Amino acid sequence: MGRCAEYLAKFGLIFFNIIFILSGIAVLGVGIWVVVDNNVVNMQNLVEFDSNDKSLFTAACILIGFGSFVLNVSVFGFLAACCASKSKFFIVGYLVFLVIIFIGEFAGGITAAVSKGKIGDNLQGVLSKSFEKYNPGNELLPKAWDYMQTWLQCCGSEGPKDYTNITFTPTTQYVPKTCCILSKKDPEHPKPVDGTACQEQALQIQMGNAPIGETFVQTQGCYNSLEDKIKSHFGVIIGVAVGIAIIQIFGIVLSICICRGRRTSGGNGVF
């Protein structure tokens, strides 16, 4: 009966490792997505501006590292399941790796949760300060805003008034084209539905007047939408990290069962 339970535990461990490999790929994929997605990258550029807050990028790098580690540990897990009857070196080593990953991912999820809670405290000030150094000729900051405004369909932090003191070329331009209602939503090559009407309405808003007739400019600011987006990305990171950590409990239990089963069956050879 004990031998049968041990075989069942080994089968369960092999099945668990298949799930574990898929989870490792998921962790790795989420981390890479956060690092390479243009919208997320430019969102991070805005968050980092004048604050050096790299929490989102750091969390993504941690996920990439752990995802790669999980894939390697999964291979070790297959060896542990196949060779446990001959030596407990693999199963004990596998158990140690699982515990390390469990602690690391759980801690990472908690860290991301704490960072998520701090975003609202600093984000509005960071966005407002960015307009003090906004220069259409300086590519990084305008590009970050263009991506945000196209992605979130908004204008500035609080609205078109944020661009009041910015000088554009030509002088008949008062907001970036990405602040307009777009027929082509490309942040690098935006195409407004009516560029002239958009700029005229932006000027009216900056002068304290409401636009008349059909609206061709985005009147809502990006702050609330950007805050929600950042927190949702942190939510994905937290969910993946904590979810995988919980799944690993199953693998830890199976590993312990195999170790106990081998001890009671009197297996030879410690290592």
C-alpha cells in the first residue's frame, strides 16, 4: 500500500511539473510583455520621470528571472520523479528549489502589492512636473505622452490646459496631435479627424471656454486612466506571482510524500 502511494505521488509530481512548466512560461511571458510592450514601456517612462520609480520594471525583471528559474527547476523535477527510488538527492534538491521559489514569488507579490498602493500618492505630481520639462524637440518625454494619449484616448494629465505654456511648431498648434480625436490611432503617425478644429478647440479650453459643437479634441486628462492601467498591470503581476506560489504548495506536498514513502520503504543510498 505504501509503495502504491509512492507511485501515485511520483505520477502526481510528473503531472505537477507539466503544469509547473506552463506556469513558468506564463511568468516569463508576463515579465517579457511588461518589458517590451511599447505602451507599457512609455507608461513606465512617465512614472520614472523625476521620481526614479522603477517598481514596475523591477517587478517585471524579477518575474523574468523567476520564470527562467522555474523552467530549469521543472527539468530537475522530472529527474526527481524518475530517480527518487534510487537516490533522494534529486527529490530533496527539488524540494529545496520549490521552497526558495515559493518564498521568492510570494515576497515578490507582496512587494508589488505595496508598490501598487504607493502609485496614487506620487503619480499626479510626477505627471504635472513632466510639463515643466516638456519640449517638443526632446523626443523621450513627448513620445511617452503621445503613446499614453493615443492608448488611453486622453490629453495631458488633467486635460488640454496642461499644454498652455508649451510652444509648438507651427504656432497654430496648441496640443500634440495625439490629443485630438484620431482617425488613425498611431502614436508616431497620428491622423486627427479634423486637425484644425482640434487645435481651435484646444485653444478655447486653454482660455477657459468650453468647445462649441462637435468635439474634436480629447477633453479628459490621462491621470485617472493611467493610474488604473498601472494598478491593473501590477494586479496581473501580483496574481501570477501569488497564483504560482499557491500551486507550488502542491508540488512541495508531493515531494514530501515521496521522501516519506522512500524512508518507510527502506530505500538504499542517501545520495
